[in-house]
Amino acid sequence: MIAKLTGKLDETGTDWAVIDVSGVGYLVHCSAKTLVALGGAGDTCTLYTDLQVSENDMRLLGFAEAGERDWFRLLTNVQGVGSKVALAILSALSTGELRDACAGGDAASVARANGVGPKLAGRIVNELKDKAGALPGGGTAGAAAISPTGGASADAVSALQNLGFKPAIAAQAVACAQEELGADAGESDLIRVALKKAAG
């Protein structure tokens, strides 16, 4: 079992990164928040990992924090939640927000994630509400992790990616824009400021 990787960030995609560890490139699937926390190409980074093996696939999942990995494992124990859906949830919600949503029965917050309908969100909250308090949820993965307030920042990140910016760069630019404009900033304002930051 591969539990942790430390190496240089080689490249990133929409939901993955390649980490070069002593000349060996590991393809690691990550949430958007973890991709932001990794930094830029050539930066040294550490990922906590989880190896999933099925009949026809072997997939390495990576997380900027051990707490995010714990939540991933908990989420994938819920019926109907595979690794892709679990990463989508961890991209939309910080571990703290996820913990609070489960503890408070807030299925609507979980349903903000791509590919998660109301029925599945309700099942996740119901199954994990008793376990939520035992898991960490003290914050986000890295200081630059975006806050999905009202979905505006997530939509802005998506817009920048559609314009050709890499996911990590798009998320970083939107995070900076939101910090500058405030939590109530609208999508169009976030995109306008984030474009300047990403292009600069």
C-alpha cells in the first residue's frame, strides 16, 4: 500500500496530477482543493494517498491533508459513492463544511457537488451524521483553497478552465479574486478579477 508520496509536481489535469518521485511519475487523482494546494509545476509537494484496486483498474488517489483522505474513505463506504463522486464532494466542500453538513443534516450543501443528486446527498448525510464528529474538519486543504460560497467561485473556476487555464491556476486565481472582492462577490466579478490574476 502506498500511503504517502513526496516529490515534484510534474503536471496537472482537471482531476489529476503527476508527481515525480526520484524519476518515477505517479498519476494521482485529486480533488480541486488538493490540486490548488500542490502549487505549480516543479514545486515539491506531499500527498497522502489511497490505493483503490478493482477487477479492471488500479487507481491512486491523493490528498493534501490526511483528514481529507479520511473523509474520502468514509464517503466511498456509502452505497452509490465511488471515487469520482467522493472527489467531486471534496472539491465542492472543505472537510470542515462536509463535517458540519453531515452533523447538521444539511443534504442541500452536499448536493452542490457535481454528480450528487438530492437522494444520494440525503443518504450520505444520514449514514455519516453519527461519524462526522469523530473526523477532522478544521479547515481547507492549503491556504489558497477556494470557498464555494453560493457556487459562484466554483462556476468562476469552471469558466476559467473553459478558457484554457489549467485547473490549479484557475482555482488559485479565483481564490485570490474572492479574497480581494469578499465572500459575497458575484460570478462575473470573480471571473473578471481572476482573469487578470491568471493572465499575469
